[in-house]
Amino acid sequence: MFPRLTRRGSWRACTAVLLLLTAACTDGTSPSPSPSPEKTASGLPAPPAGPDTRPALATVDVDTNDRSRLELVGLNRYGPEHVLVQIRITNTHDDHLNPMHQINDHVSDRPDFQHATGIALVDAEARQVLAPLRTPGGCVCSTDEDDYKSYLDPGEHKTFFAVVPAPSGGARTTTVLHQMGAPFLNVPISDEPPTAPPGQAVPPPVGEKVVYPIEAHSEDPDTEVRDNGREVEVSISSDVLFAVDSSALAPAAGRLLEKTAARIGGGTVRVEGHADSTGTDEINDPLSQRRAEAVAERLRALVPGAVFEPKGFGSRRPLYSNDEEEGRRRNRRVTITFTRTEATQTPAPATSSTSSQADGFTVAPDALRPIGGGLGVLTYTVTNTNPEETWRHEMSHDEGWQRIRFNAAINVELADGDHRIRPARYTVRDSSSRANLCLCSSTSGVWIGANNFDPKETKHFWALLQLPSAPTTTAEIGDLPAVPVSVTQ
């Protein structure tokens, strides 16, 4: 266990040590140096020499740890299939700031502390995170080979770039992600030729695409819904559908299956039976098959135009860890997967949101703004009204069965009828495993201590979620009382 440090400067020191240790504990290799500017220059014109004074397209102030200002100063098409993103970072803190450690993607499958890998776009319609192009020498993005030269003094700024695949469908706007704070939302993509950031050569848009699927998630006590923009996956608890060791549908199954049937437009529907890890394959496999067939038969009567394909998988495809009872309960399920056909409801004009308070903390939603594809970004503030420094661990608390790899302010829920909408996740994979990461404010890595508040301090947080079906709803953040929130344009 790490010692509990109480001052912000100690956390920064601890974080720096952790980052150095992380870099030292790799397999002994390091990314090849980026090619020299003479070899990688793409011929892009550079802005005038000196400080980058280009006007900002959008601005985000970061206060969840070291304070800084991020300004999006370039979002241009770079060839027919890519976008050049440029973000200017200004140190507004009273101490040194290493922006490269902040802007890199320290939670991906390949952490890289010398490249600006944390700049990405949201392809909302395709439900994907688009990361910078990757080459054998690192990403096609800004690089700092000398870590000590990366630090900014108070008031200094530096511009970072990344070459990213363009969003699908010829999208004219996009949302820009970074690792430091709330995204830049719905920014127009310019068709004007881009310019390079001061003192940096931008390589041509050539490299491996890095794309992470987004999983939007909602649930009630009996049902979980996953929506990737193309397919909807409804998992219904077997404990509600069936009695123990039975494949005969229980009375409560009728209501749940009718609600699911109302969402199915037709086509081919997969119905899969699943079990937890208790019992044997000789018991679980045939039982899960019979349960899938029972659900498919009931749905076939409710949606006669669809084709249902039942199959049992026993305990071979768990969603959650079987080491905990809650994970085992959720693994006992029947999953119904079908093509997404619902149209996204157009939100009504916003009404003002209010705040809630408990235990000396106040939470106030700023906005829930649509970004396309049925997704939206919630921004909110949390204020410590206590006279002493106080932690808010509840913001990052999450059950282990949900498999979030790194701590984040994931404890946010929107009410949507009888469902609860949780922050969306994206999935990273390496050669041997996969992991879910939260599309929300990080409280790990360089953001350790982001949920630690000085007296009277206010911090801004964010989360990307599936939009609720109604234009107004309530949000629960941590263990604070629910607060009204409206969808804004």
C-alpha cells in the first residue's frame, strides 16, 4: 500500500516517482527515436516563429490536479482520411508542469511517456475512440525524447499534435478527447490546409490505425443493456426468468421479455444462455441451451417477423468475475442481441439544473450535451465546503466485478425510467488480455489525488454516457443525493 499523503505537492512527487518506476519496469526496450524533422517533414507551413498565438477553437480549464488551460488551436483534415489535431497547453499552476506526462495515454495497452498518445477523437456514429496513428517508432504525434525539457514554468505554453483517422461518414464535427480533463465537444473539422505547430515537423499521415470500441451501458436490477451503435445486447438475469435448475419461464419473465420484444425491429436475433462457474459443464451446457430455447420461443410469438437463433454457452462466456457473488449473479443470464433500430430522440431545450449537497460537498451538473450517435457528455462540479482538506473516495468507488482497469470517477448514474445509465467504456486489448476503461475523469496515474479537495475547493469532472430517452433526468454522483439535469444542445 502507498502511504497516504496529505499535501498536493507530495502527490505530485509520488506521481513522478511512479511514472519513472513504470518506465523502468518495462521489458527493457524503448520506442525508437522519431525520425529527424528533415526525414519526416510533410511540407506543412509553420506558423510565425515564436510563441503559438493562434486563436483557440475551444478551451478547457483543468483543475482536477495540476492546473492548466487547454486550447484546441487546430482541427484540420490532413489528406482524405485523417485529421491533424493540435492542442496548446498553458501551465496556469504555481509550480512546474510536465504536459507530456499529462497528455500521453497512460492507460492504453501500450503506455508511452514520450509521445502525445492521449489525443483522440470520438467517432460517435460508429461508437469508436480514434487514437493517433501508430508506427514502429511510436505514434504519429508530438514527441519529447528529453523528459526534463518537457516541463513548463508557470505561464508557459506548448502545442502538441496528433494525426488521427477521420470520423466515419464524412462527419463535419467531432469531439476531441485528451487525458487531462473534459473533452472539446462538437468542434467543426476544417477543410483548410493545416499548419504545423511551432518548432515541430508533422509526419505524413501514414501508420497503423488504433481504434477502440465504445460500449454504452445501462442497467436495472434484472437487466443490462449494451449498445455499440450497431447492435443492442440485452442481458436478463436467469434468476428472474427461471427457477433454480429449471428452463420453464417464471411469471416475471413475461414483462421483461415484452419490454425487450418492443425494441426488436426484425432480422436475425441471437438468444444465448449463460451460467456462472458453479456446477459442471455436464449440467450448465444443456441447461443454458434449454433456457435459450425457452426465451427464443416466447420472443418468436411476440416478434413473428424476426428469426431467432438460440444457443447455450454454459459458463464459458462470463461478463464478470466469478470470484464474487454479484459477478456470478450477473453471469447467470440470457442475452438477446439484435440490430439497433431505435431513432435517437431529439432533446428538448434545456432547463436549468440545480445542485445537491451532503457531508460538506456540493455537486452541480453543468450540462449534458449530445455529441451524436445517441451519446452525450455530462460535465459537473464538485465543491468541498468543509473547512479542512477532504477526500471523496466515493466518486471512484466501483464494484470489482465490473473490471475497470484503472481508477476513475465512474460512480455517476443517470436515471432513464427504470434503467440506470453508467459512463461508457472503451476496450483495449493486448496479446493476452482485454480491459475496460472508463470514458470519464481519471483518478489514476498522474491524476492520483484528483478526488482530494482543499477547503472550499471546486473541481470539474466529466463522463461520456448514452443519452436518456427523456430530455430531463436526474444524476447521482458518488453517494451524493440525486440532482436534476437536462440535455442541452
